[in-house]
Amino acid sequence: MIDPILPRQVQCSFRRLTENSNMSNTNKRHILALNSLPASLDSDCFQVSESGEDVMALLQSGQFDMVLANCNDFTAIERNLVTDQANLVLNTIGEGVLVVNQTGQCAWSNKRMQAYPPAAMEQVLQICSRAVEIFNTLGNNDYEHHTAPSKKFSFPVGQDQFFELIASPVIQKDQPITQVVAVVWDATRSKRMEQKINAIDQAGRELAKLESDRIAKLTPTERLGLLRDKIIKTSKELLTFDHFNIRVVDERDKKLDIVIAEGLPPEALEIDLYAQPEGNGISGYVAATGRSYICHDTEKDPRYILGIKHCKSSLTVPLRLHDKIIGVFNVESDNVGAFEEDDRQFAEIFGQYIAMALNTLNLLVVERCNTSGQIADSVVQEMAKPLNDIVTEAKMLIDEYIGDDNMRTRLKKIIEDVEFVRVAVRDVAQGTKTVLGTGDISSEVHDPILTGKRILIADDEVNIRTTIGDILTKQGCHCTVCKDGFEAVTELERNKFDLVLSDIRMPHRNGYEIFASAQRKDKDMPVILMTGFGYDPHHSVVRASQEGLSAVLFKPFKVDQMLDEVCKALSSHPTPNQSSHG
């Protein structure tokens, strides 16, 4: 039965509740009523709350069919509900929040703030107290429309933790600032990332210091070795990368040539990869697209190609020089999911410096080569007229000394010497495309150590390979001449040789690949590499030198220098026939 004392609107609502329910009138309805309602309510039908706080607890824990309340009582419920929602939000967010007064005391804080170390809370209170003073010095006139500039602070806690906070004043019109609200967060991860990026930046700058006076005094091979050591040191100590390789793009055929490798098996370095998005592994994809690539699980990624044994994940970033991709930096790990976005960012930053260092190194060598060629051309031009004058004067004197055979012979010798000088200067002007001193070698005098030796000569400059082949043939050697790296490797696989003499930069295969092919055929086979003024874009010299390279010849070299190195290499690696004569 409905109490007649209840207001008409409540009676109507209760009737509708009863009519819409499948329950009989005898069943108890779950109705929540505040204590301000008439006391004659039947307790068997109504559940009455004693206070606003009890109402909030009942609303959160029970289900009711109706809530009966006077307007004033319901306003209190709404106020409590808003407070609970605000507390829920402030206790859920990931930052600490607190209110601090001008004496440095905490008036309120959320759960995250309370979970921070006591040392952090102590510093936050000190900073907020100082912030109150700062805000008061600005004056209320600076706070238009009740808005004020916030202040950001950073502070360490101990040796390994960093925090940041933003303090904002609580503004009361025409009143001094007495409270600030602060938002505090643990910035340890971002601070460590900042420190690591700065360290990588500093290490990268060291890589780029190849133009300094100290570096300029080093030979090209020494520069290459220094660069390699720096890259490996930074990769291991700073980036914690233990297995990696660096490949550069050969502009002639887009092949990705290994220039630096650490912690990878030889078979992984022998795989031919090209800067193409498909069919050339992750490195080929990155070099072709310029997009970094994280392989979280090599067993599930079809792009992955052989690397370290038991490799589980990899990271590959492009080596970018301005808008051009000049190579890739590939890192591998034996753990699944070893690389994250932070690692990618670090590798990309360091990769930019690697690209700049490689480019600077090559520019230094190219500049030296071009400068030497320009000087030689200038010398030829400057010497042309004086040499012609000497020849003309000598010929006139020969005509005047008819009958004086001794003087005429001496004058003819002067003309021959002038011609020799002219040829020598012309050869030097050709730079890396010639061999110096070919006229000084006699075909009648043979070094016994050269006789009968089988020598492979590989160079894409026809003048170089034919000249060297002719000289060594005259010394009693059996020479095989190849015009590119593919021919050289093919000959090494088919035939046996006592020595290999190869240029480091040729089509299809570079100097290191030819060296490695020779070592696979015979680990004792001596190999001599040739390079133009130290130009070694693939770092063949550095890599081969660490694995037993016999010598390096820097073009243009003299014939006798070449013969000396060939003889030394053959002496250091005697053939069975030589050993039997010893």
C-alpha cells in the first residue's frame, strides 16, 4: 500500500514502478530515500539512508529501483559524486599531483605522488615553496583572466633518478598567492635518453674529425683503421651493439659492399646484396627505401637473410648523407625482440655521423688524387717550352760539332735524357692510370724467385693490367690478366696461383672479396692490393690487413717498387718448389 502522506508525484512514480514490475505488491522494492522524507515510510518497502556519505556508499555498492530525495539533499549527493570523480581522475593519471602552501606543507596529494620516494617529496615541497615566492614577485596584475604562467623545474633524486614538475599558482582575486598546484613525473627514462643522445652526438662528432692536422698526417690506410676502431668502440660501449656490419652502396651496380663488420661469421659477409626492395634481405630493402627496419623475430620475417648464428632479431637503419642513402648499418642479436624504438633512434643518429665520416674520408683521398693530377698537369705545361728549347739548342750544337764525335755523342745523350724526362712527367700526369719507370727494367736480368711463378693480375684499367702483365712476363712469370672482379674470382676458383695482384675497386667484386676468395682457395696465398692514392671506399685494405694481406701499392707506383713487394710476398710464402731449393 502506498503511504498517502507521500507527495502526489512520488505516489505516481511508485505506482508506475509497481505496474512495470513482474513482481507482486508484496515483494520489497529497492528504493533509496533520504532521511528528510516523512518518517511514516514503511521500512519493509523502503531502505532509508542516514547521511549523504552513506548515500554515496549505497549508490556505489547496491542497486535500487528508485531514489527519493528533496532538492537540497540531492545537491549534496551531486557534490559528493563530483568530488569522487575528481579523486578518481587524479588518482588514475600517471603523474603525481599535490597542493602545497606557502610554508612548504602539503595540503593534498594523489596516490601516485604518495608512492614517490620521500626524498622526491621533500624536494618537491621545497621547490613549490620557492615557486610561491616567485609567483608573488610577479604580482596579481600579471595574472589576467585568472591565468598565470606555470614554472617548470627539474631535479635529481640520488644518483639514478630524475624528476620534473610544473607548478601553477592558485589565484584568488586581489589576494597574494598562498598555494600552488604541482604536477610531478618521473623523468628518469627521458633524461637517460637525452644523456645517451648527447653522448652519441659527441661520439659522432669525433668520427667526423678526419680533417684535423693529426689525421691529415696519417696514411689513407691508417685513417681507415682509425675510423673503424672508433665506430666499433662506440657501437659496443655506448650503443651496446656487439654484432653488426656496415655496407655501402656501389653506385655502379647498387651492390651493398661490406666496409666494417664485427661479430659476424664469414659466410654472412660473403652474401651478395643489392639496394633493391625485394629479394635482397632487410639491408637491401632499407638501402632502397631509406626506411629503418626492426625485425623482432627472424624466424617469422621472410626478409631476413643469414647473419650471426642463432640470430633472433635485428635492427637496420640507412646511412643517410643529406637526401642520399649511401649505405646501411645492420645490427643483430641472439634474443627475440631485442630492439625497440629507442634503439632505432640511437642507431639512426649514429648512422648519420658514420655516413659523414665515410664521405669525408673518401673526399680527402679524392682531393689528394685530383690535386696530384692537377700539379702533374701544371708541371707538364710549365716544362714543355724549356725542354723543347734544350732539344732545339742541342740539335744546333750537333751540327756545329761535325767531326767531334765525343761532343756529338754527349749532345745526343742530352736529347735522350730530355725525352726521358718528358715521358716520365707525362706518366705522372696520368696519375693512377699508369705505372712509373717501365723503361728502367731490363728483360735480361731475372730474379730467380719470380721465374715460373703463376700470378693473377686484376685491374679494370687496361693500361695498368697490361703493363704489369708485360713486366712480370718478362721476368719469367706466367700471368693471368682479368678486367674485373668476377673474372678474378672465377680464375681463382678454377686455377692455382702463387700470388694475386689486384686493384681494390673494380666492377662486380672489390679488393677484399678477391682477397677472401684467394684465402678460401689457399690460406697461404699472398695477395697484394693496389689503390689509387689510398682511395678505398669499401675499406678493403683495413679488413684484408687484419687477415694477412701481404702489401698495398698506392698508384702511381714505380715498377721496381712493385717488383720488390712481389718478391717479398713470394719469399714470405714459399711454394713447395722454392722450399725444396732452400
